[in-house]
Amino acid sequence: MKSIIQIFIILLFFPIFSFAQKILPVDDYFKNKGEIYFKIYVSSKKEINDLSNIISIDEKTRPGFFVVYAYANEREFKIFSELNYEYEILPHPGDLLKEPKILTDSKGINSWDSYPAYQTYIDMMNQYQTDYPNQCEIVEIGQSVNNKKILFAKVTSPVISKQPKPKILYSSTIHGDEPAGYVLLLRLIDYFLSSYGNDAALTDILDKYEIWINPLANPDGTYHGGDNTVSGATRNNANSIDLNRNFPDFVSGDHPDSSSWQAENIAFMNFTDTMRFVLSACMHAGAEVVNYPWDTKPQHHADDSWWQYVSKMYADTAKYYGHSGYMTSVTSSGFTNGYAWYTTHGNRQDFMNYYRHCREFTLEISDTKIPDANTLPALWDANYKSLLNYIKEASNGFSGIVTDSASGIPLDATITIPDHDMDNSFVFSDIYNGNYYRPIFQGTYNVSFSHPGYKTKSVSVNTVNGASATRNVQLSVYGSGMGENTCNYSIDLCPNPVKNILEVKFISKSSSYIEINLVNLHGVKINLDKQNFFDGKWLKNYNLSNFSKGFYVLQIITETQNIVNKIVLE
């Protein structure tokens, strides 16, 4: 609540501020869009932090106080109104005075100076897979509240191979009225695919990295005004929920916005659960700055030095190729710690870093939320080299493969740096190949590799910025030495390859809990069984006829071991 002195300061410096807006019937603002856009004045960072628990805010500083631009749905605004702040309702950023240039034919995208209609977007994504079947696969991970598709382009070569490569995720427009990155990421897909085999540097990236690109995370918000326009776009989804405040938060709990998880976010959480992404980035607009974690707490990330290193690299490159003053609207450096800028809870950046052990930052690439379509090529010129550089950081630091010392079977091990890691900054190796990647600031680290039932192993690693150190590690089972037969179980999968029914015969030296999972090439895990067995023998048939043909990993987890076997479903 504001003091008399604070209100006097606002009146003194902003005599044209319209307090009359406060008594307008705000119901009119919710009937059409489900949300309003407004600004308020506060005098301290603490007030901003407190308000971030109620409304979705942006923040601009002025001498002596802060001007906060905010969004709220009807429930949030009712709670905010009870605090008796003075506010001014503003024109919604999605309600454009000038109709944006819209592309309704995917064949005309070459100039990249228009926004695609919804169906054009779907057609473009599918056409990439058709035109480049060896380098592109389109994966639908789910649908929005209004049943619009949430699509990812998997871009790598060869796309059907399960080679051990670092995985990178790029996503945009989780806020529907911020589509600047939408076209940029579509262009990035096109740039990779059309250049493969013709440009040595881009060919090398697709050969070494697996890149997943989601141009449009909130299709309902972007096309709120109709499928053939981005005018009328909303920040929130069709349920008037801010998707970037709707993720679990390790400080504020599973539902920091007091709303159930939305369909779009459930699909995303399920998709990323077993993918082991190394790096990711989410594109926004409304500012020009690189925002790195944490957003939800003042304590710095364990890899804060690395975050500052890669954020500076991104911002410096973007400033060099962008227009005069680009990436300086928030800080002169072009990057900021999220909490130091303004606090948010339940955002995707912190979710990916804490719950998915990934490294994600937020890229605010345009001061204008919906830039004039003619300026989109300039945004591409400013950012695409930074995006390419960030991808390469996925293999820098140190990396390698973790396997069983006797069988050579890959292990999904935990890779931790004692006295360094905190807040889930450790990483895992991939279940399919055992490969792991740990980007980190240069230095010497004692690294611990562990897996249930195996002896923990410590290795010293020296890293240099911009380079990769390789450390392949073999783990041995407790009670065994290197070179001994370490198996205390036997397993038989019949037949393999399998067409319909797979027989799993598992014999353990001790009675145990058992969990059986089937993991596909995308890392998606399907549970087949989970229970106790008491005589040391397990024999059961599983009908796999409903699964797609291809390669899978069958994972058997007991109380002491994690066993993986490759199977082929014909």
C-alpha cells in the first residue's frame, strides 16, 4: 500500500497520470481478452517482489521509484485491487493499430518479413520434414487448450540415428503477444536445413548436435484474434493463465500462481522429463537483454560465473550485429541476473534449470512485443550468430560416456561436483548411450560419478572456456574389481527383434523391487511394470504391438541396479 508521500511523488513527476482509470468497469477488459495490461508505481524492489506473487509484471526503473507494467487475469486483478494501489489501464500490446503483414502461403516465406497464419505455420513445419527427411523430424508433443498443435522440429543429421550428441532446445512465444522469436526460430530451422551440405560450419553443427526447435509455445495466445492474424494476441493462454508463471517452482511450490498446470505446460514437462537437454533458451519480447537464473531467489546459481560468461558472449555478439543501442535497454552490458532485474515465480527458465538439470536462459530480443514485420530480418541479423555460438557451448566444459566396467552397458549416472553443485545443478548421463555433458566455467574440478549399486568414482578435470575436456568413466559394481565378472543377475529378452510379445526373464541373486520401462529414441519413458518380487525370478510377457516400430531401450531397475538392453520392435 502506498504512503501519502509516495503518492505525492508520483503526482509531482507524472501530472498527466489518469487515476480515473481506477473506477472504470474493468469487466469490459476481461470479456474479450481475459486479461488487462496496466501500469503502477512502486517505491521499492520489495514491493515489486511482493506484487510478482499476484500479477505478471515487467519493470522499468525511474529515479526514486519504479514503474511497473503488468498483466492480470480477472482473478489476479481482483486480488491486486484489494491492495489499493493506484494504476492506469494501458492499450494491450497485442491490439495493434496497424494490421501486421501475414503470410498465408508458405511458399512466400523467403523474405522473412511477415508473420505466418496458423495453418501456414503448420504447413511450413510439415514441409521441412518432407523436404529434408534426413535432417528434420516434426514431433507434436501435445495440444493447447484450444487443440492447436505444439510442434518441435528435431534438426540433426542423420535425424533417425541415436548417436551420442548433446541436445539443445530453443523455444519462443510462451507469451502469445511476444512473437518476435516465433519467426526467428522458423528461420533458424530453414537456415540449418537449407545450408546442410552447402555450408561447412552449419553442416558440422548438425553432425555434432541434436537441436530441438519449438517456434510457438502458446498458439492460443498468439492467434487469439483469429488464425490469420497476430493482432489481438494475448499474453496468456486460452484459460487466461500466464504459462510462464505456471511451472513448478522450487522456492514457491508446485503451483506458485495458484492455478492448475495448463495443457501446454503438461505437454512440455512430459516431453522434457527424460530428454536430458544440455542447454536451452526461451525467447521473449518487451525488452532487450539476456536474463540468466535464478529468477525466483536472490542466491546465485552454482554456475554463476559460467552464466555470466555465456550471457556476455551472447549479448556482445548481438550488440555487434544489431542496430545502435541494441541490447542496452535494461543494462549497458546486455545481460542481467533474473532476480536482480525483477522476481518471478513459476517460470520455465528456473523449471528447466532445477527440475531438468538443464542450462536455460531467457532471451528478451525486442523492446517491442510485436515488432513491425519489416523489422524481423534485422532481428535475425542481430541474433542468429549468438544462437549458433550458444549451441556450441553444449559440448564445452567436460563430457564423456559412463558405462558398466564389465559389460560396457551405458549407465544413467549422476555427475556431481562436490562443494560446488547446489540447487540441482548436477547433471545425468543419458540412459541410451551413457553420454553426459557438463558446461562449466574454466577451472579444475573434482567430479563424482555415481549410480545405484556401483562404486562412486572421483575424477579430476581441468577445463578451459571455449574448449571441451573428455572424461569417459567406467563404474564397477560393489564388491567387485575392474575386470571381474560383476553381474549378480541374468536377463533374457525373447524374441529380439520382437513383433508383438516380448518375454522378459530376469533372475536376481536376491529378492527385489523391480521396475521395467521402455524408452524410445526421443528419450520418452513408458512404464511397463512396477512391483516387488520375492523369489529372485521374474518371467512375464509384454504386448508391444501398440508401439511404433524402431529401436528402444528396455530399462530394468531394482533396488541396487539399473540395467539397460537395446531391443528392436519390427
